[in-house]
Amino acid sequence: MSRAVTAMGAGLLPDRHQQGDFFVCDIFDAIPKDDIASMEHPLFSLATRPDRRILQYDHNGTEITVIPSMRGLATIHDKDILIFCISQLMAALNAGRRVSRTVQLKAHDLLIATNRETSGDAYRRLREAFERLAGTRITTNIVTGEIETTTGFGLIERWEIVRKTRGGRMVSVAVTLSDWLYRAVLSKSVLTLSRDYFRLRKPLERRIYELARKHCGRQPAWTVSVDTLLKKSGSASPRRVFRKMLRDMIEAGHLPDYEMSEEPGDLIRFAPRGGLVEAEARPPVLRAETLEEARRLMPGADVYALEADWRGVWARTGAPRLRKPDAAFLGWVRKRAAGAF
């Protein structure tokens, strides 16, 4: 008699994890990914204090209205939660694992992955971020997954603390992404971010990096007017103040992946730094037979988790071009089975 039948006979509930009711964020060092739509359009507040404005944006046929909750608008720093979830889901999809719109994550893992402190105050701020993400309502006709609909939604549909410490600190959290965002993930409408994105302190720096990553990509350069950049950034600063902040960014020169410069005619130019192409290398694809061999080499191991770990090592070592990725993966598995690391 199979284990599944035995469990059913014992009166246990079905294993909903295996059925895909929720996805566990368990991939170490997943490559940061962001959805293209929210990189293109200003959905998040750049304010550092509670922002209770109603935001209106209209550009080239795209219309967006963002309405805050009592907590205020979701901020660009709150977006770290969505980036973490998207990154985990994309890593799982690339590894051939099943995913779900509801993800379960460890708060500590999220804080570490997004370069945040792990103090008690950090957990409090994280909870407030969940509340802003769930409370902020968006109405838009943005296309995700080749589907254009005018719809209203929250950035996340709901969230709940699954487990907490005796002191009340959250340990494990379940988050249900909006259908709009989940559709972007399934259609792979995402781009890779530099890990240094999470080191940027100023909200405008993060927003400008998103725009450069979306519009410049790996092109030789992208030139945009200050007026257009102001509109697309979502900044509430006056034009002269905004230009001064851009000049400060140019002088600091620490924007990841891109160099900024000011051009005649009130224009800003972005050009890729060296190494960006390598950061976008496609992850190696393994054959089904290779995963079966990995199961034989490490009985009882989750081969998809092994594959995800191996991909993480591959990415951290510079994403080298592999002539024989299947042989490289199996060699890595053999070393792991032998306890070499």
C-alpha cells in the first residue's frame, strides 16, 4: 500500500503543498527579479513618511490611479517584498517546480535577501509594509501576460502570520499575490536586478535604477528628458529639485549597472557598465534524464531543490557558459553526496 493511501486511511488531510495550494519560498540566493510593468510605471510612493495622496498617472495610453489606505501608499522599499516573492517564484519555474499565487516565506530570509537589519524594529517595519501593500489599491489598464484589462486590485491580495515567536515576532508569513502580478510571473514578464539594488538607500535612486534597467537594458545607451524622467519616476519634487537630485546621483556614481550623465537640452543619458550582459545570462537547462540520475545519486533528496542550489552556485560564480551543463550538475551532485560541501 502506498504512503498516500495509508495517509488517507489514517484520516489525514491531503498534502496541499504537493497540490500547489501554496508555494514555499525555500530557494537560497535566488537571483533578484522584478516585474516589467511596475518598473515601467510609477506604482509606489517615493516618500519616506506616510503618503496619503491619490496618485494619477497617464502616459501613452496607460492610465493608473493609486489609492492609499490609512497606513498610506505602498513605498518603493515595501516593494522589496514583491521582488523577493517574484525572485523565488521565477527560480522555481526555471527549476521546473510547481508554483502558486500564495507563497509562504520566512521573515528572516526576506530581511537577509533584501539587505535589511534583523532587529525587532525591522520586523515591525516589515509588518507595516505588508499592511501598506495589502491596503494600497490600484486601478489600471496595464497589460500583463499579454492581457489588457481595466481592473482594481491590491498589490497583494492578503497576508497572514503563519507562525510567530512567543514574543510576537513573525517567523513565517503567507502572502497571496494579486492575480495581476502573478500573471506577470507566469508569463515571465520580469527582468533581473543587480543585487546592489537593495543597497540603494534613497527611494529615487531605486526608482531611477528601475527605469534605466527597463528602458536601457543592454542597449548602448538610453537618453531621456528630465521632464519625462520626472513623470515616469512618480517623484513629487519640483522640477528644479528633481534635476538637482539627478545631478547628485551623477556625481555619486553608484547606480548599479549603469552610468548616468547629463546631456545638452536638459537630457539624461544612461549607459551600461561592464558586466551587465553576464548578469543576464540564461540559466542552464537540464534534461529530465539528468534529474533522474540525480535522484539515484542522492536518494530521498528533492532534485528540484538541488537544481536550484546548483543554479545559485552557477550565478554566484559569474554565470559561466557551460558546454555540458548536465555533466557539470551531476558532478556537483556527486561531490555533495560525498559530503564535499
